[in-house]
Amino acid sequence: MTEFAEKARAAEKAMRALFPPTPLQRNVHLSERYKADIWLKREDLSPVRSYKLRGAFNAMRKVLAGGAEPPVFVAASAGNHAQGVAFACRHFGVRGVIFMPVTTPDQKIGKTRIFGGDNIEIRLTGDYFDNTLASAQAYCREVGGHFLAPFDDEDVIEGQASVAVELMSVLYHTPDLVILPVGGGGLAAGVVSFLRETAPGIGFRFVEPVGGASLTAALAQGGPVTLPKVDTFVDGAAVARIGARTFERLRGIDPAHVLLAPEDRICTTILDLLNVEGIVLEPAGAMSVDVLPGLAEEIEGKSVVCVTSGGNFDFERLPEVKERAQRFSGVKKYFILRMPQRPGALRDFLDLLGPEDDIARFEYLKKSARNFGTVLIGIETTEARNFAALFARMEAQGLTYRDITEDPTLADFLI
């Protein structure tokens, strides 16, 4: 066995003092849908509801094993890494200071505080993560602490590889394909490194959010690059720059094996798993399942493992997730309508709606025009094709409208 595989196995063994292996579950619903053998590695069922605990634990374990305990462990995170570090600090009985952006939701701050107890201090600083990270690193240098990186660290990569150690220890056969979400690359680098050494016949697919495709950019440029803009909706994987160490372990992968998941489409997957299976996943945790439709022909008859990387979903986000899923599925649209300002005009418009069409929003935007008013309308329906018929009826009546559903500027401002 190679050195990395040995270290990954040692990390996995040490973790048993902290938590049992996360389940590897065959999903009947997905298996029947895709005529394949679909398994979910449920990292959303770890004590902190994500795999991040593994890397934080292993990095802390190895520092403490070295005999020179730092005065404090320091981390910067807005979510899962913070919770993993907090849990590990409490387990080892060491002091930790975790920096989080001022904009971090109270739910995540509260969970981090619960996991760490009296062993941690939370400092809220900076509106954006880059500011938070800079403050954490400056503090760490000032006090001589040990900075726990979220992904770009060999001990963290080694800890995340324990996912693969567990997977192979319970699956009765070697899977044909493992699908991994990618943010900073720690999970993917660890799992790929272990499986390449211990089961080289396994194929991989990697999934990034469209708004944070840092691995795709790095493969195109031959090294890590900083994305000019990141969509933070998939907050567990929205990373502007993949790690240097993680990329070195992923450098040789086929760019065609890196799949992009649109943020709105991920919302449809979250709702499907919640409504059909009762599985609660955060956006990053749903990415490996989200790409299955595009792989349907390729995976038919094969064994596939999807790593569901996290389940820290704030249900206050559910209305937004539902909204984005409906818009992606084409069953909800917003448009601006120029409506005559006369008695009966609204009734005439309502008569144009089909039996499955429902008004979700109706708001006058302008009342200064003498003969016409501008109205923002949101329509929900049961089938996307219903909109073609509705718009045809509106055009036949001479109504002027503009579909703003896919216009990011207007949609963000008005909706």
C-alpha cells in the first residue's frame, strides 16, 4: 500500500473515536429512474452534517501528535468548515478562534457555537469572506496559533480521503463511477488519490456550480486561477480559486469529466430529494445527484456512488429554492405587461389565463401614464408548455409584454 493510502486509512481509523462511518445507502428511487445501481455516500449524516469534520479533525490530530500544541487553532469559514473545526476543538479539548463574516446567518453561527461550546470563540468580522480570511490569518500570526485551512492542506486532504476508505470497506463490489462535488478541491483530491492507488479501475466525474467553476478554469489554464466573479448560492462549493495542493492531485483529469451544474437546476434536485426521499441536502450536497440526468445513457447498468457532501440547509432558504426550481423548470415566469387603464381591463386579462395558470404576483410599477399602466406579473402553471398558449392569447389581444424571468438585472431588482 502506498504512503498516502496508509495515511488515509490511519486517519479513518482515528476518526472512529469521534463518530461512526457515515452510511453508504443504495437509493432505489434513483436506481430505478436511471436503470443503474445508485449509491449515496451520506456525508450529510456526519455529526456536523458535512464531510468537513474529517479534514479538520485529521489536521488537528496530527498537529497535536507532534507534541507542540499551539496556543490556539484558528479558522475562517462561513459554514461547514467552521462547524467541523468547532467540533474537533471540543473533542480534543483545545482552544479555537473561528472568524466568520458579519453576514453569516445566525443559524450557522449558532450551530458552530453549539458544536464548540466553551472551547471556541467566534469573531464576526468583514462583510466578505476575503476580509474575514485576512483578519483570521493576521490574528493567527499575531498569537502564534495554527491556521486550519479549509481545503488546501495535505493533512486536510488526507482526512477527506477517509470518505473513500469507508466507501470501499462496506461496498461489496468496486463501483464503476464515483461522482464528487468540487469547491476548493479537498474532498475530490483526497478521494481520487486514495482510489487511484487502491482501486485504479474506478472512473470519476466531478461537479462544480456554474457560478464557481474554479477547477474548470484551472484545467484550462494549467494551474489555479482566481475567478473574477462567483455566484455564492452554492455556498459550500462557491470557491473563487481551487487550492494549489488540491489541484496538483487533480491536474491530470479529463476536462470533459468536469460537469457544471446550474444553480437553479440544483434547486430542482434539492426539492426532488426532499419531497420524494425525505433527504435534506444543501446546494453543494445535491450536486453529485444533480448531474445524473446528463449521464443517464452512460451509467445505465453500472454501479455509481454519489457523494452527498452536506446537509446544512437553512429552511428559511426553502422559498428561494422553490422559486428558482420553478423558474428553471419553466413553470413560473415573470413579465412586465403594458395594461390599459380602463374599467374591466384586469378582468379581460384574467379571462386570458388558462385553467392551470395562477397569478403569483401582481404589482403596478407605474401609474403616471394616462391610458396605460405598467404591471409586474408573476404566473405559475403546471406545465411549461402552457406559457406558449398564454402568450399567444395575449398577443392576439394586442397586449405588449416583456418576459424578464431570465433577465438577471431586472429579476434581481424587481423579484
